[in-house]
Amino acid sequence: MGRVRSWVSLVVWFVLAASLARAQVSLQDNLKLAEIRMHDPWIVADKSTDTYYMYEGGMTGTASQRRSGVIAYKSKDLASWSGPYVVYEVADGGWADPAAGVWAPEVHSYNGKYYLFATLNNYKAPIAQPQPAADSRNVTRIEVTYGGVGWHLRGTQVFVSDSPLGPFKAISEKPIPPPDYMSLDGTLYVEDGKPYMVYAHEWIQLVDGNMEAIQMTPDLTRAVGEPFYLFKASDAPWLDSRHKTINGAHPYVTDGPELFKTRTGKLLMIWSSYDNGSYVEALAHSTSGKLAGPWKQDGILVGQDSGHGMIFHAFDGHLMLVLHQPFDGRLARAKIYEIEDVGETLKVKKMEYY
């Protein structure tokens, strides 16, 4: 499948994030998207301030006191941006390593406040792998490592602020998904008045990565009940490698879920994986119209080594998709497309090069 380049890029980007991300610098104005390194972009169109806010994970502080955090940029027109603003920094003394990186930050306006969903990590805190039952027969254990590291603490935690520019403060001491799950890219979805976190369950643990969800309390501080399964990465029929025979573990990645209801009420999910070694933005839909599914895969929305997108409405009413391209974190930039809700699915209408 040509996975070598993808896995090497993945390891290089995330394991060496501290060396690739920039430290806090003086604020700059009139920045174009091509000038801003951006991985896993998230844009909030905040009507209360008539301002767009764009977020990414990065390193903050001085050269001698660098730590992981979330960086924001702001714009009035999606073309010219100012920043970077530090809106969150990983604190000392918690479960996450302040030097291990923040991934896929999302900011949601919910119940009058702004909630940051951020994936934190601790490579120094291993998770024990379950042992086969004593009476099991012919058990094959597949161990997958990531940058030379096995199962370790990773999860999406929730933070809150009165402002889209933070500072964001933790509202709980741990991630929402179970602590023995390597979970990432958690996003908020509200169904029938109940909030849920939808997240990716890592291929490092499962080999074939899952999309899963878990209900949250109304204040988003903790989980309610158990996680439930939505789909697995290899369900996607466009994954060419699923028809190939290989000797050994063959990981399938799930990244960046976001839910969207079309004008006809169809529930879609955009998500990312790899096709022939190249990152892609894909579509799936719930056949029941409910989060619990069942889920059916629809195909690729945007290819060309692009992905981890999110959907927002511009102030002029146009429906927009922002994602990063290419995957390589050193080169990645935010790309904004105009998309169209055609009822049954989404289609790319126009790409805007700002």
C-alpha cells in the first residue's frame, strides 16, 4: 500500500513535534495561510465578535522553557490572519507530559462558553497490555509500536474559557474516554439534547483503528456509561490494501472525526485515513440518521495527501471545509474549500487559495 512513507512521516511529525513546532513569537498581522504552518486545523466562526479563530497544537514559551500548548490565529475575512496567540499550555503535575505535544485541538461554543477538546500524550506512562485467558488456545498477539513506543497514555481532555482566545482551564483531571484506551481527535456532537464525544481509538492498540463515541454529562466534565463502536477503518472500500495479502500486522488509521447533518437530515461523518500511502478526507453516513449507526462508508471527499478537516459556515453563509495539506508537519498548510450540501452528501464546490 506504500505505507512506509506514511508511517515514517507520522512518526517524524508527532515524535519530533517539539523540534518542528515553533516557540511563541511576537504577534504578526496580515499573515496568509501559506505563511502559517498548520496541522489539524480547526476554525471557529464566532458571531459574537465577527471573527474567525483558527487553532493548532504547538510549542509555547521560551527556548529554555518550552512546553506543549494550543496556538490560535484570528481573522475577519479568512484571507488575512494575526497571531500566534497562546490559548492553552499543558500544566505540570497532571497525567500528560508537558513536552509530549497537543494534537487536534477543537473549540466548541456550548452553553454560553467555549470548550477546548485537546488530545494530550504521555510517552513515559505505559498502558499494560491485557494477557490472554489461561484457557485460551492458539492466541496470536500483535504488538504495534509507534516511534519505538508501545501502548501509552493518550486521550482527549476538555477545557473551558469565556473567550475563544482563552485561557482555557481544565474542567476535569483526565480524558473523557477510558484511561486504558489510546484515544485521540475527540469531537463534540449533541444528539437529542445529550452531548457525546466521538473519537478515534488508536490503531496502535487495535491494529484496525475504530471510530467510537461516549456520552458525556451536560457540563462535559465526565463520561456517562460505556463507549460504543461506530465503525473500523478497514470498512472503507476505497482502501486498496485490504485486498492484498501481507505477512504481519497491517495497521488501518482512523483520524479526525466530525459530524454534520445535511439539509435533509442525513447524518454524515468526515474522517481521515490513508489510501495508497496518501492522506485523504473521507465521508461516511449513518443509515439510521443516529450517532449509533449503523455506519456506511461513502468514499473520498478530498485526496492529494490532504485531511483532518472540519466544516464551518462562513459569515456570508457559504459552507466551508478546512483541512491541512500535505500531511508532512513541516510543510502542512491550511487549505479552505467551499463545499455544497446537496442533501444526501457533501460535494466540493470551490477551492479558495487565500
